[in-house]
Amino acid sequence: MESRFSLARKLTSRFRIPAASYFVFMGDEGRVRRPRDVILVVLGGLLTLSTVFAVDRAPEWAVALVELIAASPDWVIDLFRIGYLMSLVYVLTLTALLVSGRGANVGRTRDVLLVLGGVAALAIVLSFLINSSWPYFFPEIGLSEAVPRFPVLRVALVSGLLVVATPYVTKPLRRLGWSAIALTFIAAIALGYGTPFHVVGSLGVGIAVAGTVMLLFGTPRGYPSPEVVSAGLEALGVPNNGLSPTADQIWGLVRFAAEDKTGNHIDVKVHGRDSFDSQLAAKLWRTLMYREVGRTVSYSRGQAVEREALVSLLAARAGVNVPELAAVGSASSEISLIAFTGSGIPFSQLDATELSDALLRKAWKEIDTLHGSYIAHGGLSCDTVKADAGSVAITDFDLATLSAEEDLIAADIVGFMFSTATVVGVERAVSAAVDELGKDAVIAAMPYLQLPAIASRVRKTTDKPKVLIEELREELLTVTETEPPEPVEIRRITVRSLLLPAMVLLLGWALIPALTQINYAEIWEVLQEADWWLVGVAFLLGHIQYLPQATAVMFAVPAKLQFGPLLALQAASQFITLAIPSSAGRVAMNAAFLHKFGVPVTVAIAQGAIDGFSGFLVQAVILIAVLLTGEVDLGLEVDPSTVPWLVLLGIVALLIVVVVTVILTVESVRSRVVPILKDAWGALSAVLKEPSRAFGLLTSNFIYWNVLGLTLWFLTSAVGVDLSYNLALFVAAGTSLFAGFMPIPGGIGVAEATMTALLVAFGLEQSVAFAVTMVYRVLTFYLPAFEGFFTTRWLEKNGYI
């Protein structure tokens, strides 16, 4: 058989199936409903509703865009007319191809016709409700002068058709579709069929209808047919006797079993064009939100299979027993594949008696060899380790990491230990690991024995993953004779803890009319006249704050964290801040979350201090920078020569000496404080030693405060106030800084009073200032805190806190 090291030609050669088609080659693999479908419905609905409620209130940017396009020369307008007509040709042609072309079936035809009919029906209803007339069906015929109408039917049809056609058509047709949408978008504005506002809403109509149809009936999984894969495998130099799909399939990847002409077994993994994961942006999003620890982003299917082949060859060179690489490459424009020869039975298909202790120790020996070359597998389980005639081989290196750090290696160890425990039991699984790796390696990996560190597919192999983890932890402590790590206690939320902020909120809002000149009727008038399109933008910005908060945590600690749960943690932190005064609750929740990913308790607690300190630095820089611009007049008349600076410095120095003396002389204090300070300094030093982490931490906090500043700026613009962005940023940062010093949950009352006072000082009327403050606090604090209640429960249920 060909040596695994003589495959340069196969690794570098790219063969194409000599066939062209407008459609994706898909087998009859059934349909599935995806999270993307829900996102499409929600996004399309928001775009549509925002246009419906503000259809006659075009924002300034829309008016400016119309004027810019209207100033185009006549020959450009003629080109737009041709382009608008070609968009209709695109709709008719693509519809005909989908209904009668290759691979047409009842499901595909139904989806296309339902979307086109649904878009037309919704457009007619909306047009009569808003315009009391029909929408423009064929404005090219008989229309002398256009009046902008919502919705623009052509835009809705093109967008809806492209969305529903995406699972079926090849990349060239998809790209042509996006070009048609862009051209129709601009042409509709240039020809006066709709304003930019109308066109955006029409895009939402198409997306919402298509998303609804896909949510109701599902979309194909995007798996290529066995015939196409067989032809692709042969094009890559591996003649075969045909393929059949295996029972073990995962989203975005299809597995086949085959035999070559000599009868050798072949395992084939095919990366096909899935209706969600084929696009680069979707791949990156899925990797961030659902990545396993150590997941590496592949920017194309070809890169994914080539990288797996590279890691497999490097593991073999290190002495790890891996299957023989048979072929790798892009077999067509729609599929890339990688194939290995050799048989073997996955550990998951063996029972406890067939999976002997000897096989377990051999598996751990191969894993130890792999880790000795600083390669982390990233997905070790009983599915990726196979037994064949007394030997053991490791497979599936698609999630592997080269030059792996200790946390990824530890994740491999606990993941495989958990997986083998589901087959042979806790005692045998722990015994085999300790016997082959040694106590030190297992003890080092023990902090990572947490539910979030176990891959989701492995967790699903048992009904009670939390119970199994506890049993594994107890057995490891017994076998290694070590003490359990100190747990992170979270102060649980009770009804009593929620009563305090509720009472403070009600009391504050009741006292406002009595203590100020603010009248709630005036506030309601201000809100009624507000531009709710800009309020909607502020709503979105208020939720974007989670992103820089999450990245700040990622830069503050060295552990590999899953981005999806980390985003949920930010909302949960808002909720616990509302329920528990001071930062104690937030610090405990962050520490508990990080501890689940193997971060030591002291380092996890230090993370909060590091993140908080960097946030304070950014806040201070922002406030000082705005003050230096001269826009802020605080009205302070303080003569620096009259301030007793020496007395103040002496008091500060005395306090420092007292604190240091107590720490050094009192044993009970020293034993508690010094280890924490050492770990905290170590964590801070680790951040400062890596410029990328320090820069990322500061940048994340800078983006966070600018997001809040933009939110406030959009709200002041919504009520017609011309407040500069610098002042809006100053008010947002200053309010947070002052409210943070108060021992009140979430700064309730204090934040509202501070922001209102600052806005009034910068020229806003009291009723307008309080209206802006109230909406700002709802969007950036109260609403996120309400969402945080549900994310807290989700984090607890899934073992993240």
C-alpha cells in the first residue's frame, strides 16, 4: 500500500468532476429546521414592522441618498431601468429552473411557489393598508410617473426567492442572486418606485416570508449524493465500488463507507455545501457561538480537509497509530473530501466486556504519544478511537490543534475519560488513565473535569452527565489521594433579594414628580414625538454591549472559552447586579463560570479585578479626553493653591502603611490575602506580558463605552436634541462611574438622577432629559436584566455556573 508520506501529488492535485450544473447535488437525506430560519423570520419581521410604523418619516440619510441617486445622468437612469427589468428576468428564470430543472421535487416546488405567492399576497395587503392601491407589478409597462410606495414588490420577490433557493443552487447562482438584489435595491430608488426606507422594509418582507416557509417545512441538510461522492473519490485517484452513508452523521459533514477495487475498507468524510454553513460569515459565527475548546476556523472546505490531512500525517510521524490517508482535496465546486483506508470498530460500538483494560491502556498510550508532540485532538471520545485486531488507532483530526497548550491537552484527557466511563464505568475509566498517564498528568487535568469542557456530542451519550462528572471527580480524588479544589459559591437569587431593587425603583419614580419639575404627561408627549426608527437603532446598540464585555473576559484570562455561553453570562451578570448590591454577585458568577473551564478560583476572581481596572482606566481616559476638548463646563470654581495637597497625600500614605502592616503581621490575614495577591499579580502580569491580550482588553472596554455613548447619542437625536457625541459619551461614562460607587443594586435611582442632571446641565429640558434617561436605562440595564433572568437559568441548567 502507498506510504502515507508519499502523498504529495494527492495533497496538491485538485481534480474536478467533469460535469456542470446549476443545482447542488443532494441525496434524499430529509429536511431539518435550523436556528437560521428563526433569525430570518425575526430579522425580516423587524425590518418590515419598522417601515410600516414609520413609512412616511424618512430619516435624513434616506433623503440624502435619494437626492444623490436622482442627480445621476440620464444614461445611468436608463441603465437602472434595464437592470430593474433584468431582475424580473432573474426571478422568472430561477423560478422555472427550480420548478422544472434537475432534481426538482414536490418539496422544492412547494417552497418556491409558497414564497412567491406569500410575498405577493403580503405585499398586496400592506400596499392597500398603507397606500390604498395595488403595488407596482410591472412598472416598466404604462407607468409615466412613479410615486414611492411600500412595499416594493420586485425587491421583496428577489430577496424571498434567493433565500428559499439558497439550499438548492450552486455558488455562481447564489452570487448572481445577491447581485440582483443589490441592483434592484438601487434601481428601485433611482426610478422612484420606493424610498431607501421602503426598499429596506421590502427586503424584510421577502426575508420574513422565506424564513417562515423554511421554518414550517425545513430545508435539505445539504448532503451530496453517494454517486457524486463516489465520482469525486475516483477523480482524486481512488477507484471504488460505490459508497453508502454511515449511521453517524453530524451537521455540515457527511460520512460514507466504501471499498476500493482491492476490497480495502475506506472511510470518507465529505464537507458539502450546507444551506447555513457554506458561507464564510456563517461558519465564523457558528465557530464563535458553538465551538468546542480549541476549535480552529477553516475558511473553506478545501482548507478544512487539507488541514486534517496535515495533522494526521504529523501525528503519524510522531508515532501515533492513525489510519492510512488515501485521498484529500476538492472533488468539485460543491464538495471537498478526505478518505482513509483501514478498518476498525469505534470504542463506542463495543460493550464493557469487549472494551478490555488492555485496549483502554493502549488508547491512553496513543493519546500520551500524541500529547507528547504537543498535538491536541480536540474531540477525543469513544467515537474517534478505534480498535482493530488488538491495536488502537486515533481518527478524526478535524478539530486538532498543533503546538497545543496545557488547557487543550487537559480537555482531551477529561473528555476521553468521560467518554470511556460511559462504556466501561467510572472505576475502569479512571484506573486506565492513571495507570498509563500517571497521577501528575491526571491531577493537572482535573480542574477541567467540568460539564462545559466536555463536548456536547459526548455529553449526550449519557442521560445524567452531571452525575457522571461528580462520580469521576470523587474516584479521581480517591485514586490520586488529592484534596478537592475549593468550590466557587454563588449567592443565589431569592424573592427577598429582588424586593429591594423593586422597592427602590418604585420609590424613586414616585418621588421624581415631588422633588423635581418633571411631569410624566410631558414625558409621554416627548416619547410620542420621538423618532422610533432611531430608538430601534439604540435598542440594537444596547444589546451589542454584550459583545465587547465578552471579548474583555476572553482577553483577561488565558483559557479557551465558548463565546455563546460567554455572551449569555453578560446578560446574567446584569440580572445578578440588579438583585445583589455591589459587585460581589457579578464577581462570584464570573468566577464560577471560569472555574468550569479549568481556571483556578483565585485567577478567576482576579479576572474581575483586571477587567474592572482596565474598564476604569478607559473610563478615566474618556472623561479626561472629553474634558480637555473644552465642551464640558462643570461650573467648578476651585483654586488649586487652596487645596491641602500634602495633608491628603499624608493620609493616603498612612492608610497604605496600615494596610501593609496588618497584612504582614497578622498571620490569619497574611495566609488569606498573600496567596490571592500572588495569583492576581500573576494573572495581571500574564496579560501585560502579552501585548495582544492587553491591547484586546483595553480595546474591548473602549468599544463598550463607545457603544453606550452611541446608544445615548441616538436617543437624544430621536427626541430632536442636537447633543454632540463627545458629551453623550461623557454622560454615559460619568453616570456609570458615579453610580458604581453607590451600594445600591444596579445604581437604581442614582444612575437616573445623575444622567438626568448631566443632560440638563448640557442644555436639555428636564422632561426631555428624563425621558431620554428612562429609555436609555430600559434599553441598557432593565431590559438586559430581565433577559438575564432567563440566561441565568440556562447557564445553571447546562452546568456553566
